[in-house]
Amino acid sequence: MQQLTVSSLLRYLKNRLDTDNNLQKIYVSGEISNYHRHFSGHLYFTLKDESAAISCVMFKSSAATLSFEPKNGDKVVVYANTSIFETSGQLQLYVRGMKPEGLGDLYARYEALKKKLTAEGKFDDDHKIELEKIYIEKVAVLVGDKSAAMSDIRTTFARRWPLCKVDFYPVLVQGNDAPADIIAKLLEVDKKNYDAIILARGGGLFEDLFCFNDENLVNTIYDLKTFIVSGVGHEQDFTLCDFVCDLRAATPTASVELITPDIRDVMELIDEYENDLKDNLINIYEKKRMNFDYTIERLLHFQKHLENMKDNIDADIDKIRKSIIYTLNYSNEKIEHITSQMSMRLDFRLNSVKLAFKRLNTLLEAYNAENVLKRGYTMVLQDEKVVKKKAELLNKEFQIKFMDGTVNAIGRN
């Protein structure tokens, strides 16, 4: 029989425990006793129930995430892995997280509902909607009223994409009444032809975010016709809404950043397009100018050629006077005809260009809204949009724009 040392036995047992998936990343409930916070920041305590107890240690980095101060007698649920402290041979739990008892039920409900909805295909990627516009124009934001998340979203839109119209719909983001309130607002904004919907909330405890794990809310989001992005909690927080939404952002601020361009990048792109357009226009102008110069050069060359011909004719005029006179007359007529044709073509081309310019200028003047107003017409605006038909006028305030100002009115159909 093999003989083992105490160290090798404990090392063997520790290795078996550390590699057993059933004993790693587990939730254990019990009552705290022998609680002690070491000056280093580590927590040492015993977790017990009616018939058993186990030693626990929670290192400083994990203890810093606690939202409450544990004490003897507290009933808690710990998230931990099982191992052996080789020096003393003691079996203990290395605790990574701790919540007051009751959260264990929430985690169980969360995992069960997540499994059910996954099986139903509610989180499938092929059902998710793509954001159709790069430069979105109209967004609905469902967020807590006067919350930090609302302020962050408003600030981020103003910084990144101020051209977008952002409508805020305050909703409850915590508690039993929150899912119904969110559902009602989602159904309302889904009918208003927004480019996107943002559902957002700042970070919090697992139980604080639990309203975003509501089954009816998940089903409502699944049936939406509008693209929706989830910006609930912080990067480490996950809710069922994150999985069903078309896009998940780590934070409320990130939800804006994921669906908007940065206006500074857009301005740089516009500058590039402007420079390209200028370069193209310059190239076109230079080519036309070169063609014109070439034509003039050919005409001058032709003129010089005629002058040479005339000199030769004059030198031989005595010998072939009659022939030269006939030839000269014929050549002059031909020159006049060619010159006349060229002049007519140039005049026709110039007149065509002038007429085209005049037509374009007339069209620009005709489509200028300010000129239309100057002729006595008015323009009706509602929600910053032009109302073309009476049937489009809603029963609420609208504006009548005159040449010299705007008058507000109330629509009544």
C-alpha cells in the first residue's frame, strides 16, 4: 500500500476539490457566526445551518463590492468556490460575493426564466432588428425621471449628435410596478415611428435591477417593431432585457454612443467631401480652359497659314494674275464661311449656357420658401414639420409662418 505524507494527501484533496466543477462557483446559504474583519480588509467568518458549519474567507477585493456590512446572525447567500487550506488541512469556502438571504430565490427565478425564454427563441439573433440609419433623427428614451442616467444620456446626445431629436419618457426603473409602467411606454412609443428606442437605468444591486427580468416585459420588447437598445446597469450587470433587445450597451452613456455618430467625425467627412468637390471643379475648369486655348491656337495657326498663302500669291501675281484672283476670291469666301459658322456655333453655345443658367436661377428663386412668403403666402408648421393637408393637422399647437414672423395657433379638426 502506498504511503502518503500529510502534505501530499492534502495537496491531492485540494486538487480534487479545485477541479470539481460541482464545487466551484456555487451558491451556499446559511447564517454568519464568528464574524471578523481583519485590518487587511479580509473577512473571516463561519457559515452554518441547523446541523453543520464551514469556515469562510472573503478577500479584500471581493469584500469591497459588498453593499452592506455583514454581522453575526445575518442569513446570507454566498457565491464561492470550495477548497482546502493546506497548512491546517481545513475545508473552507473562498467567498467571491455575498447577498442577504432571499436573493438566492431571485437568482433561481432569473436563471429559470432565462432558460425558458432561451428555449422559446426570445434571445435569438435572427429576430433582432438592424438599425437602418447611420445618422438617426429621432430617438425615444425610457429612463428614470431626473436620474443620473437621464442626465448622462442628454449630455452624450448634445456632445456627440445634437442634430437628433431626443424625446424622454420617464418611467419607473425599480420595484413591482416598474415592468407595467415600462411596457405601457414601450407600446406607446413603438407607434410613433422613432428611429430607435433606448431603455436605460443606472447601476444598482441585483435586486434593484430585477424589474428588467420581467417575462411580460421581455415578451413586449420581443414584439416591438422599432429598434431598441438596452443600457441598463453597468458593464458587469446583465438582465433579461439585455438579451432580448436588438443591442446591449454596457452603460446608459454607451447606449447613445453605439447608435450615434460623433458629429466631429461627420464634420471632418463633410470637409473632405467639400475639398474633393473643389478639386473636381478646378480640374473641370482647367480641362475646359486647355481646350479653349487649344482651339484659339489652331485658329491662329490657320490665320498664319492664310497669310503665308497670301504672300505666295502676291509674289506670283504677275504671272498668274487671273488664276490668283479667282483662287483668292474663292479662298476668301471659304474663310468667311468657316469663320461665320464657327462664330455662330460659339454664339449658340454661349447662349445655351446663359439660358441654362437663367433657368436654374429661376428655379432656385421659385423654390425659395422666403420668396413664396414674400408673395403673400404662409407656411403651416407643426412639430417642426410642414403641414401640407388639413387632415395632417393634429389637435394641438401649430405655427403659421409669415414673411415677417410666426404666429402660434391651436389645431381643431
